[in-house]
Amino acid sequence: MGIITMIIIGLICGAIARLLVPGKEDFGWIMTIVLGIVGGYVGGTLGSLVFAPHEFTFRPPVEHTFIGAIVGAVILLIIYKFVRARV
């Protein structure tokens, strides 16, 4: 059940991140899910660094809020666009 939840959260957060960052990406559904899941890890890790620096953990997206996952996905999407523009 945890994997299905992670996929659903990844899809929702990845889609919201794609809506927030301007421009067009040639991502399909699977890449949007991957963006949301990896963004959840990035957001969870950054959240643990900022809000609880003495308790650093590498958190999966199921254990934290949507906001952290969306912030992480937006950061990854901006980095992707920056790297893509440089190539």
C-alpha cells in the first residue's frame, strides 16, 4: 500500500510543480511521478535540515507533507531547466 501511496503523492506533487514552474516540459506521466517522488525526498531532506537540524533524516515523501514534496519538485524542475538550457 505504501508504494501506491507514494506513486499517487508523486503524481499529484509532480503535476502541481509542473504547473507552478513556467515553461513547457516534455515529460510524460511516469516522469511526472518520478519528479514528485524525488522531489518529496529532496523536500523532506531540506525540511529536516531547516526545521530539525539535530535530527537529520532522509525522508521519503509518504512521511511528510505535500508542501515539502512540491517545494522539492519545484527545485528539481528549476535545476532541470537550468541544466537543459545550458546544454
